[in-house]
Amino acid sequence: MFFWTVCALVFIGFFILTSASAGLLIKSEGANFYDTIFRQIIFGLVGFALFFLAIKIDYHVWAKFALPIFIFGFFLTLLVFIPNVGLSHGGAKRWVNLGSISFQPSELLKFGFITYLAAWIASRKLYIKSFKKSFLPFLIIVAFAGALVALEPDIGTLGVILAGGIALFFIGGGRATHFLIMMGVIGVIFSILIYLEPYRMERILVFMNPSYDPQGAGYQLRQSLIAIGSGGIFGRGFGISIQKFNYLPEPIGDSVFAVFGEEFGFTGSLFLIGLFMFFLYRGFSIALKASDDFGRLLGVGIVILIVMQSFINIAAMIGILPLTGLPLIFVSKGGSALIMALFEAGVLLNISKHA
């Protein structure tokens, strides 16, 4: 069931992206449209190749190579800050440019972080409640990964990393007092990050008042709500979205759910959210039945990485969370996220094989 859920998400995501990309036919005479679709097909094929490969590889291997993967992901992410190597878009340096190919190394960093943290917590089960032996080193590990994505800046990914790390630590047996300390630290960090960049404060203001600055900071949310609202109960129909052509920013990126909501309406949106909920349910079921602590923690971490990011994207598009710029996994344009999500799903299926 988990296997077919992943396939359904990828299949539906491809057709949503194809429809959302139709606006490129008008803006650039079709060249970017075919390039986008072709690239997504290639990324999907590469992702499925890694998906089936990960199913075959015993997941215990990832525990042995957890630290090298984490370190490799960290140094790979550092490349975004090197001139002529790092690629900027929208004021953020999140991609590494290799000629005609670009990728987002933080996707590998997230997997390396979760894998290393799962192996580390599993190895320190007897000391997990100790502040000095477990909680303090845990904070250092989280800061090591979190500081790097914060510098890009990528606050959405930072939030996903923090949420995944906290979840694993407390599933592994962390104290409630440590949780409260961590939440206080996170609150201070995010307050500082918001204060340092005015555009983040504007996003908070838009979140608090969706009608704030409709032609500026609130434009994307306003157009997203118009798209989703005009979809009604059953939607306009596949390919018939109006907002994707000239109004909605990033219709093939983080706004792709708005296009889906306009074309398939409330019922279609519920169906897509239901698929992610079923992914969450089956993923947690696999993790809880794992044969060891590492498998259980790794499984939970992977599910959180994929589902939380997807739900943050959807929540931002309907205005119940501030805009973050995170893509909708399996749906938005972006090869790095799709490839890594499929690979991680394959790891989950291998954990299931050993249950």
C-alpha cells in the first residue's frame, strides 16, 4: 500500500505540474514548458531508479555511513556560497550550478542529518535523559546543520530540520524539560531571524492580516486564495486554471497547490491531502514495526521530512502559516526534492522488509 501511495503521488504530481507549466507556453513560446516537463521526467526516472535501489539495500548500511553522509551533505551545501558555483534565486543561495544542471544540496543534508541523528540516538539509549551526555551534544548537532541552512537563507528548511530533530530526540526518550528548553531556544532564534530581515516580518504581517499590502508582500497569498477559492467544490477542470497564466507567482514552484485547488476544487484538494495523510499513516506504521531503534527512528524521521514539508507548503498557500518558499514534495518543480523523496521512500520500504 505504501508503494502504490508513492506511485500515486508521483503520477498525480506530474500531471498537476504539467498543467501548472502551461502558463510558460504563453510567456516564453513553449521552450521553457517542454524543458520543464522533460527535466521532471528525467528527475522522476532517476528518482525511481534510486527508489528501487534503496529498497534492495539493507537499511542498516545507512547507520554505518551516517556520519560520512552527514558531513558530505554539509560540505556540499557549503558550495552554494562559492561565487560562480552557488546559484541564487529570489535573494537566496540554495542551489549548486553545474552547467545545465543545478541541484539543491540541502536535500541531501536533511537526509544525512536525520540518518546520523537516528544512529546517534539509537547508540545512546542509556544516556538519552542526561543533559550533559545527550541533550547538549544534540543541540550541537542540530546547530551544526541548522546554522548552515539559515545562512542560505532557507528558514522553511530550517524549520523542517528542527522539527525532525526534536521529534527523533523525544521519540528516543528525551525529557519533557529538555523539550521546553529547546522550544525556548527555537523561539529566540526565529525571533532574531525575523528581526534581521524585514521581508520576514512582512510575511508575518501578511499571515496575521491577509489583506495587508495586496500588491506587494501579500500579493502571492492573495492570488493563491483567489485561485483556490475560484475552484469551488469540484474545480474548473484539468488544465483550465486562469491564475497560473499571469497572476499567480511561482505556479510551478511553491504555488502549485493553488493551481491544483483551482482546477480540482475542494474535493480534489481533500483527495491530495488524504494521500499525504495515508503516506503519513503507512510510513509511521512501517517505522513502529521496525526491528530495531535505528530503523524506527530513521523511518519516523523520513516521514516527518516529507509530510511536514508538504503540509507546510499547503498551509502557506491557504494562509494558515506564513509563506516559506518550501516546495510541495512529489508535485512542485525541482529534481533534488523529488529524487531524494523517492530515495527516502525506498529506504522506508526496506525498513518494512526487515520488520
